[in-house]
Amino acid sequence: MAKPFNRSPSPRLLVAALVAVLVLLLADRARVVEAVTCSATELSSCVSAITSSAPPSALCCSKLREQRPCLCGYIRNPNLRQYVTSPNAKRVARTCGVPYPTC
């Protein structure tokens, strides 16, 4: 009578399977980081809110959130500093839920 085929998987196969599962789990959690192009003109939709007491538009808030990593650079720029550090600019950031940077 023939013996039934009862072979356990090799240790290499088990390690390879575990690595594959870990890669899939980690890939699911990986965040794609997109580079932001710092361009003050991206905040043109915020000009009326920054230069007056008008509320910021949804587009302004969206652009402000998008440009958040660039705000310290704008603050350091002598041509932009007066606008970015104005009380109205801080109000716009607060209204949009964007933390004002401490650079």
C-alpha cells in the first residue's frame, strides 16, 4: 500500500509567504507623499479675504491647506511677509482650520 503524500512546506516557502503578507499589509498603510510646488500665486483665491474682512472661500481654504508646507518660506520672503503675517491672513488661516506656522 502506498503512503499518503504528507509533506510540510519548506521553511523558505513559509518565510517568503510571511514577507509577502507583510509587504501587502505595509503597502496598505503607506502614505503617498506628493511634492508641493510652492507658488504664492496658488493663494490668489485668498487675496480678497486677506486684504479685507471678507470670509475665505472654499477654494481659498483648499489652496491654503495645500500650500501649508510653504507658509514659512512665504513668511521669510520680504515681498510676501506683510501679507502672510497680517492679522487678516491669520484670521483666514484660523477660519480655514490651518494652523498658523511658527517658523
